[in-house]
Amino acid sequence: MALEFACFDVVLAFAALFGLAAFFTLRCRVHSALSPLVSLCSVSLVLAAAGVAGVLRPAVWAVYLLCFVLGAAALRQKWQNRKALCTPGAVLFWTMSAAFAVYFALRQPLFTDFDEMSFWGTAAKLTHETGGLYTVAPVSWPWQATQSPCLITLGYFVQALGRYGDWKVYLAYDMLAFACFAALLGRVEWKQYRLAVPLAAVCWCVPYFFTTYNHTIFLSTVYLSAYGDIPSGLVLGGAVALWLALREGEGPRWPVLPVLAFSALIKSNTFVLALAAAGLVAADWLLTPGTTPWKQGLVRRIGFAAACFAAPLAAYRGWGQYTLALALKNAESGGMGETSPDVVTVAVNGIRMILGLPVGDYYEARRSQFYTACGDMLHQYLTRDGTLSMIGQGVVVTGLILALFFAAWLVAGQRGLRVRIGLFALFSTLCFLGYNLMLALSYGFIFKPFQAERLEDYNRYVYTYYIGWFLIALALVGLALRHAPRLDLLGHAGVLALAAVMLLRVNQMVLPQLSVLGFSDAEFADRQIQQSRAEAVAAVTDGARLFYVYQGDNGLHWFTATYDFYPQIVDYSGNGGGTFGLESLRPGEDTVEGYYFHPYTAAAFAALVESTGCEYLYLDKVDDLFRESYGGLFSDGLAAAEQGETLVYHVDSLGHYSPVEMEVP
């Protein structure tokens, strides 16, 4: 009964999504393999706009009701066309989404990674629990959480009418992935099963293939991740695949616009990918009109090309204005405002520097950091030091993708299609260079020096483009094969061989028990213990504000506690958690304790606790350093905590700390 109740919101979300997708297919003539991606992106954009306007909770009810009404009306009026809803791409999306929903509901995977706790997962919980965007949720952070919203609102849509669950966020992200796969299958029909089946198999392997580069000994979280990097790449490829399928038929062209706008609001540092997708779509529509003369309908094509750029630019610009206002308001109230330059400003000044034009002092001071990052990125791209995929470094991945473009060009029987494939190959390669320039600018002028020095998360940033680029090439292969009757057998054999090789390689690198298909419950044992400790502490603190202590924390445990306790507030204690102690006892700088050390005298520590207004201290982990520094502030000298009898100390009116009786998990 509990499981049924917990999943009822997901069932409603599926029904609403099906209604909207059916409306797009039956009333708007959007192919059923494409309508899930259009529907997911449209819903997420509407909810993001509603969140900005401060009406997210009523808006999600309105969206559900509208989806039901539109779907019911479309099915009633166009019931005779219901077979249009059942195509290989559509069946792929709905069956995989339903299978994952059931599987995740049974297995209940949890968030574990740092960025999930510091933003992606916490933002999802804040949005669900408050019924408003995470940007305005009451939380103890002193900075404004202003990262892009569309993945968060997508996760909210899936569980808005029920109880919050980590697995429902994973499900939303995976549904987006499956919608991109369905768009890649596009207009493949049932009689073309020899093409549909291997294409689907390749799609399944893609996220693994470009993100896993060693034999895994821990759980591979490709389909168990709330990060935005993989979705950004999938939507890049999905948007272009969607466009190829839209152009191939006689239906409308506008459905690509909400997908482009959505792609601009996945991650702020991948906004350039939205522009790349928009540029590829616009160039294809503007430069290759098909069988009609080039000048015929030129004004109309120019207008649509402009709309392709306007959609992501308007979305990104609108969100930027909103977050700027929030940051200024937060700064006025004593929090932090903007903490780093925005991407556009960095791009302008970085390009000025490359061209030898004068730039400001901030950029001059980081000139060497920028050029060093450029050299390091090139080294990673060319050598085995930069292995980031199942086939090796970036230059090898580039060769594979260009080979796919060539294969598509080779099997394409029509001259016009060959021209289009050539232009896609050329422009997508130029976009790849532009994306790498953006990464270099980020390392040079946005990231901290130590992050740039070690190219922190470089693999995670660059594989985003490889995923999208590969899917674009694969979509063109599928398009070419549908128009190459003479080479269809050879082409189908080639796609089948590619699928077999990728499946074999994934099986070699990722054991089934370390994948989404067979993960062990033990993978989340630590998180379950953390949750049980949070529940036990919450039971004896009655929603009061908590001062958090975890000696040796790098921020992860504080973010995790913030997530687990919400809506109970865990105070921003000592600049985000870390190690507290006397200056004379400071650990070495080469240790985690030393790097995240907060020196306070006993009196200063007591004053800090008092200034936060916290009624309790939550001692998640204490050590000898903490006992020696502050044991005298506690009525029992921390004996109860040391013996595992409590995690909580009460702060009385005189500022004394006394142990609270509780059962410690």
C-alpha cells in the first residue's frame, strides 16, 4: 500500500505526459516518436517560467489539468488515427520509462555524489518541499543558488503531486534521455526493424561509452545521476535529431524551438551547446532548401533561422535577469551577490585577449592561467593522459564521430542529402572548437587557480559535447539509410556491427552488478545510515535550527545534512562546515582537516553558536582536536558524544551545552 501511494504521483505524471504527447501527435501532427521530447521540454519551460513568477505550485496543477484535457480531447476527436501513437520511437520511450519507473520504485536509489548534495539533488528537494523555485527557498546558504532550472522543474513535474523521492528525480532525467533516443529513431517505421533495433542499442550504450574509461569497481552512475552534464549532451543530439525528423515529414517545424530553449537552461556553462544546436538547425534550414530554388521562401527561412537562435537566447537572457535581481537582493540583505564573472562577459574579454586587444586587470592577471589551461587541454586531447571514453582519448573519439559522418555521406543516395551531411559535419566540428574555447575560457577566468591547474572535471565537461556530437552523426546515418535503398543491407549491417561492438565494450568495462540494471542495496548503505541519524536527531530537536559539526568535512557532509534535514535548517556553520579548533592546534595544510580548518577560540566558538540562534548542536563527528579545543563548553566534557550516547547537545539560555537523550542509529 505504501509503495502504491508513493508511486501514484508518478502514474499521474505519466498520464499527463501521455495526454500532452497525444495532443501534439494527433492535433499538431508531431510524429509520436518526437512528441515525448517536445512535451517534456515544453512542460519544464512552463514550470520554470511559473517559478520565476512565483506561482509554481498552482502552475503545476494547471499544467496537469491542461495535459489531461488536451489529451482527452485529442483522443476523442482523432481516435481513428490512434495507430499514429504507436511507432518504434514512441514505444521505446514509453516502455523504457515505465520499466525504469517500476524498477526505481522497487529499488529506491539515493543521491550520493557531492554535486547532487551541493546543488542538483538539494535544489530538487527544495523545490518540491516549498512549492517554489530553489532560488527563493529558505535555506542556510549565504549565496544565491542560481544555476539553470529546467532539469529541476522537470524532476518536480514527475513527483509534484506526491511525496518527494530521490529516485523520481533520476526517473525524470532518464525519461529525458529516452525521449532523446526516441527522437533519434524518429520516423523509422516497424518494417525498418533492422535499423530500429541496433539504433536503439547504440543509444543505450552512448552515455556509458563516452563517460567510462576504466573497468569500474564501484557503481557506474550513468543512469543514476542528477548531474546535468550527460543530459546536456543528450539534448544537444536529441534537438538536432528531432529537427532532422521534423524536416523529413510534412508536419510543423516549430516543435524544435521549445527543445532549443530547454537546452539553454540545463546548465549555465553549457549554454554554448544550445547555440550550437540552434546554429546547426538554422544553417540546415537556411542553406539547404531541398528541391525548391534557394531564393524561394528565403525570407521565411531567415525568419525561422532567427527564431532558432531567439528561443535559447531569450530563455537564457530571461533567467540571467532573474538571477541578477536575486543576487543583488541577497547582497543587500547581507548574503553574497555575484561571485564570478558570467559566461558572456568572460567570452568577450577572452576573445579580446586572443586578438591582442586590451582587457581589464582581472583578465590580465589570469592571462598565464588561461594559456596554460589551453596547453593542458590540448595535451589531454592528444595523449593517453586524457583517456575519457571506452576507446581512448579525445582525438580517437573525434575520429570515430567523423567516420560516422563519412559513413552517412557514403550511403546517402541523394546529392542534396550528401550536401546536408557535409555541412553538418563541418559546422558541428567548428562548434566543437568553439566549445573547447569556452572550456578554456572557463578554466582561465572563472575557475579557481588550483582547479585550472589540474583541469578539474575536464572529462565531465568535454564528454558532454562528444555525446551530442556522436548522436548527431548517428541520426544522420539513420536518415541516410532510410533514403539509400541500394545500400540499405550494407548500412544496416554496419549499424548492427557498431551496436554489437559498443555492447561488447560496455559489458567489458561495466559489470552488470555495477550498472543501473543490477546495483546492490549496499551501494546506498552509508546514505541510509545518514538518513536514519538525521531522522533520530530531528525527532529530539522538534524542527529547531541546528549548528552542525563534522570534523574533517570538505563540505559534503554539511550539504548532505542540509539535504536530509530540510525543511529543518542546518546552520551555515563556520563557512560551510569543516574542522573547528584552536589556531595553535591547526592541522597541516596538506590534509583535508587543514584545508577546511576554521580557527576559533573557545569564547569565539561560543559566540559563533550564539550568533546563529541555534538551539541545538548536531555533533555528527567530533575528534580529539574538537574535544581539546572546546570540551570545556560542554557540561559533560563531550563524554556522552564520545561514548556514542547522543549526537545532540542543547544550548540553554546561558549558552551552556548539555547532552540530549536519544537513541543513536
